Amino acid sequence: MILPCEDITRRIGELFSCSTVNGYTRIRTPYLYPDGDVIDLFLSEERGNLTLTDLGETLRWLRMQSIGQRRSPKQNKLIQDVCLNHGVGLFRGMLMVRVKHSDNVSSDLTRLAQAALRVSDLWFTMRTRAVESITDEVNDFLDAREIPSVRGETLPGRSGRIWTVDFHIRQPRRSTLMCVLSTASRAAARGITEHVTSEWHDLSHLKLGPEAMAFISLFDDSLDVWSPQDFRLVGELSDVAFWSKPDDLVERLVD
């Protein structure tokens, strides 16, 4: 009989690694939560029956990204939909898969990892609501200063991916694209920073040519969730501005 770890290595390769932890076989996957943490899954055996589970880590991670400790009914419905689509069970906050045949461990593992990834992606719906409030304030601010802008413009990147930029501001001397970075969670801050950095990198061709655009990353610094590394990361591809310094933002836009 092929052992689970041997089967995973044989079928999937070295992207997955195994170790024994507290009576479980811990399987480190190549999948990541939105903040960059690795998705680990666990294999247990009871009376000859194999079960794969995340031990509740996915929903625990999702809960830590929000100030509120309760999920909304809509979020719960989306989680149930993900489980249904991937054929994954949900019991006491844990995503679980019964392994019917030992030869199917690798495919069941991939299915559970994909479900954990989709559930963690619900963070983006939580982030969207937080960002919408601050972008509303920024939009009102630009209107009050009579700075013409287009909100939520979509632009194609070099990779072919379509990106949504929070604001496109046009001034007589140059145009500026601006992304708003906002979150109440320190754990989510790095994921947001990396997302915006990827966006600027893919749109970097717009900084060239006779109609070259400027890029601004506007940090909502009303909460102390950002690190100097976050500022440096986006600062390599854009100018960094802070919502607590609106006059400085205006100078950058009308320069």
C-alpha cells in the first residue's frame, strides 16, 4: 500500500510537502491565503478511514481579517456555495473531505485546497466594503476641490488582465491614476499592498510615451495598520500619499 505522503509526491510532485504534527499528517500546499500565509491541510486516520481537514484555519483566518467577529448571512451563504461546488463538508468551522479511496488522496487534497482558497477570497468582498467608504470620501474631496476625475475606470495591463483603478485624474499638465489602500486589519495590510503593487507593475506601460501618466498610492492612515515595508513596496512603482495629509495630495495631483 502506498502511504499518503508517497502518493501525494508521486501524483503532484514536490509542490506539496508532508510532516507529522500532533497525530496528523500536515500537508503544506503551494496555495496561499490573500495575505501570503501558506494553506496547510491535515490528514487523519480513524478506524481505517482517512479524512482531510483544514482544522478550521480558513474560517479562523477570515474572521481575523475583520473587526466584527460574526459573518454576515450573505458570507455564510457564499461559504456554503463554495463547499457545495467543491464537494467539501463543513463541520464545527472545519472544511473536511472524506477520502473514499487511498489512491484519491492527491485529488481530494487539491479539491479541499481549492475550497479553502475560494473561502479565503471572501476577504476581498469584506475589503471592498471598507474601501468603498474611504473612496466615497476621496471622491467628495476631489469634487470639493474641483479636481476632475473618473472613478472606477478599468484598464488593461500588459498581461491582458483588466484592472480597476480607483481614480483617474486629469490635469492640464498630466494625468494621474490613483489607488486607495484601506483596511482595518494589520494582517490584511500586506495582501492589499502586494495587490496594488501587482496592479502598478502590470499598468507600468502607461507611465511611458507622450501621454505618460503618474501613479499615486493613497494610504488611509486613520488606523495604524501599515508598516514601512508596505510604503516601500508600492513606493517603488508609485508616489505614496496619505489621507491624513490632503493638502499634500492636492499638490501632487495639480503639480
